[in-house]
Amino acid sequence: MKVSSATLGHALRRALPGAEQARTYQRRWLRADVLAALTVGAMLIPQGLAYAQIVGVRPVAGLYAGIFAMLAYALFGPSRHLLLGPEAGAAILTATALAPVVAGGGPERLASLAALLALMVGGISLLGGLCRAGALADFLSRPILIGYVNGAALIIIGSQLARMLGLERKSNAFTGQLREVASNVGRTHVPTLLLGLGIIAALVAMRRFLPRWPAPLVMVVLTTLAASVLELEQGGIKVVGSISAEAPALGLPSVGFADFRALLPAALSLALVNYASSVLTGRIYADRFGYRLNANQEFFGQAAANLVTGLTQGFPVTGSDSRTAVNASMKGHTQLVGVGAAVVVLVFTLFFTPLLAKLPLVTLGAIVIVAAVYLLEVQPITRLWRVRPVEAVLAVVTMLGVLLLGILQGILIAVALALVDLIRRAAHPHDAVLGEREGVPGWHDVEGHADAETVPGLVVYRFDAPLFFANARFLREQVRKLVAESRAPVKWFVLDASSVFDLDVTAAEGLEKLRHELEEEGIVFVVAQARAPMRSMLRRSGLRSLFGKERFFPTVGAAVRAFLAEEGPREPVAEADLRPPPVH
């Protein structure tokens, strides 16, 4: 079978979004993209060093991971603004996963395991893309994102508290880190703490008054110079030390099957968390700048970045909220920003890393803490509480789950609770008794319109949800309650099915039971405005013939006219007491 060049070209553009961005690039974007690339590269240098320290690998590995991740994502990633590389949340998850597996091994084994984990994350992401699992993103709602971001930010802050106090961090769990700091606060190295607080204050001030300056890089330069001139290391302030800029060798890590098996749960967790956080961040900027983000292609972008970093002795990478935000604020337009930033970091790595030997470790800790603080989102939770409290609770539960149980566990618990809430609402949906309003076409909720009038002997009832096993009994109970509470004897009951866009077997059988029960009481049960899925299910199940074709009407108005024709015209009267029972 021949494939046309146009079809092949379209397939390539879908598989390689970066190539499409290059093909449609506009020269007027170049200046903003270059400036954004310089700033992002300057941010990545201290962040890459800091996040490599969290993982426990050599600092320069964080720089190379950022270089390769940005280049790979620039070609395969669907977002024009998202920037991949080392990130605090992924670094913490990686460190937590590797700690029990290293089992006293040296730095080389740790580096091999980190590379293996990156390869596994990349492989799982690739599988997710091939299986078109992008629909997973639809289960990650805004409250879950808020809770995840807040929980991850607090975990990041907790991971750096010991460094700010000049202490050694041993625990990888948030609660364990807090206990360590609390029990050893008396051993605080005061000069380290004062320097760290001063750096935090300077970073915040620069962010406020000099937002376009690469504040992290400025503080790296200043504190490195200060440490060299004042010999801060002699005063007990720990520094980075000698950094080898040796380029990583391309190849597979030296590990065994037992390591693969031990890291598989962590790889699944990382792949899901990386995808979830990145696709949500990518969607935010896609919506802001007016383009569509292919959620399934994001799997391939994540896969490419992690596979390349794994093959170059790196560690798992993901989307960076902080660097992406800076990119967007500087009006970056395309992934040329990521390519340019990779070049900036590569030049620094090859020629200037010896300058960082005197860099105080507390500088890296302060940079990470400030970045995490600005990720915290408190106001959105209060807004959720005002609008819909249950979603605010969902955000808080996600945050606590991430903090106390782990990032993946927290997100999974939140998704499960969101699904429970969805089922709860679907099982007890909104419903309404309908009436006519003088001079206004259509039929309206009598609860919301005091002037709505009903017809004696007729109940028009709307059910605002798909009918399925969880709410079939609720419908029957509501109908029976309305019939029992009606002030006038009910002769016809009209179900407005305009909002019932689906019907399962259990609900169909429930409708037949309801029809039979009403028929025994001498009440005619009719259905108005049934959607195609409902009509199809009733026809396949044989219930349409049991109901009788004459009991189905295209509109509520047609059903009411049929009732009036059968019963004779009557004057409408207000039925103030005829209201749907409250929905619980």
C-alpha cells in the first residue's frame, strides 16, 4: 500500500512536534526566545547542581541531565513552553527510591541505579504513549493539581531544612526530616543559618524588584566569590568542592535484574507523577497562549527525555514549573528556548565548572527553598472553599497524602476520592418538577421560578443525569414520593429525559418496574425527549414495546398536549406545594 508524501509528512509532524515548530517559526520571536534561553540556562545551572545533590550523584550530572532532557523534549514534546530537566519533586522521589536499593554501594552503583531508574521511567512513558493513555490526564483535576503542588513544595522545603542549619540529612521522608531537624536543632551551625537566611532574603528581594535578573545565578556567583575571599570553608560552612566536568559516556548502566525488579514500583510512580505534573503544567500554558496540547504526545516527550538521560548516566527528569514560568513570563514562544538553554548550560559545564568549587551548599539549599515557596498555592484553596468546599477538601487531602504517604499514593488517593464524589453526585443528581411560565416558552423548574404553574393530575419531572445502576433506585424513590405528595391525584407522570444521555441495563429494568408500579395505581408513565442512547437501549431490551410507542414523545410540550387531549382542557393552577424532594 502506497503512502502519500502528504500523509507521511503529517505523521512526522505529529510524531515530532519540534520539527513542526521549526517549520513554522517566525523571525520576530527570535529575540524573546534567545533572552528566555539565557535566563532559563542561568537558572538551570544552580538548580541542576542542587537537585543532583538531592539524588546523591555527582553535581555535574544534574547539568548534563538538563541539557539532554531539554534537547530531547524540544523534538518530541508537544508543549511550546514546558521545559524538562532536573526538578526537586522527581529528585526527592528518586532519592527515596534509590536509598534502600543502593545497600551500602558506592557512588558508581548509585549513579548506575539512577540511570536505570531514568530508563525505566522512559520505557513506561513510551508504553503509555503507545497505548494512548493520555486520557489519564482527564482524571487529574484542578484540586488534585493544587494539592500535589503544595505537597511537593513542602516536601522540597523539608528536604533542605537540614542543609540550612548546617546539619546532615539522613531521612528521605518528610516527617522524618522534620523530626531530624527538631531533635538536632541545638547543633545548628549559626554562620550557615545566617548565610542561608541572607541568601533567601536576597533571592526574594531580587524576585520582587529585579524580576528579569537570573537571581539564582547571581547568588551563586556572589556567594562563591565571598566563600573564596573570606575562606568561609574554614569557618565550617560546607562547599560543593571539586566538580568533574567529564562528559558522560553513552551506554547502559551496570545493573542486574534484581535491581530492575526492586525499582519497578518507583519507576511506575515516577512515570505517573512526571506525566501528571507535566501535562497539567503544559495545559495551563497551552490555554494561556491559545494552542492545543496533545496529552498523549506528552508521554513521548517524557519518554525521550528520560531515555536519553538514562543512556547518558543521568537520573529521572520531568517538567520544571519554575523554569517554565520564567520562560512564559519572558515571552518565550517555542522550544528554541530549551535548545538555547541547553547550549548555555553545555558551555558552562565544559569550561566554567571549576569556578564552583567554593560554592556554599547552603546557597543551593536556599535556591531550592525559595523556588518551592513560590510554588505554594494557598489562595486557590480558599477560593475553592468559597465556590465548592468538597473540592477544597480534596486539595487538602491530596496535599496531606503527598506529604505523609508519598507523591504517588497521595495522587491516587485524591483520584479515588474524586471518583467517589463523582459517583455520589451521579447517584443523587439534581432533579426538578417542571411547570409553565406565562409568556416564557418551555418548561421550567418550579423551585427556581415562583410563577411556574403546573397542571392538576400531571407531573412533569426532569432527571439531570445519566441513568445507571447507582441512581436507578433514587429515580424510583423520587417518582413515588412526588406521586404520594401531590395535592391532586396524579393521572400522568411525564419523565423529561432530555438530560439522560445514557442508560444501562439495571436502570432500564428499573424504568420498567416503575412503569408497572404506576400502571397498577392507574397512572400513565410517559417519556419525553429521550436521547438516542436511551431510545436504543429501550429498543434493544424490548422495553420500548412494553411501554408502547404512544408513550414516547419528542418534547415535553407534546406530552402535555396529549394529556390535555385525553383528559380534556383544564385551567392551570399554581401548585406551590408541589416540589421535588431535596436531593441528598
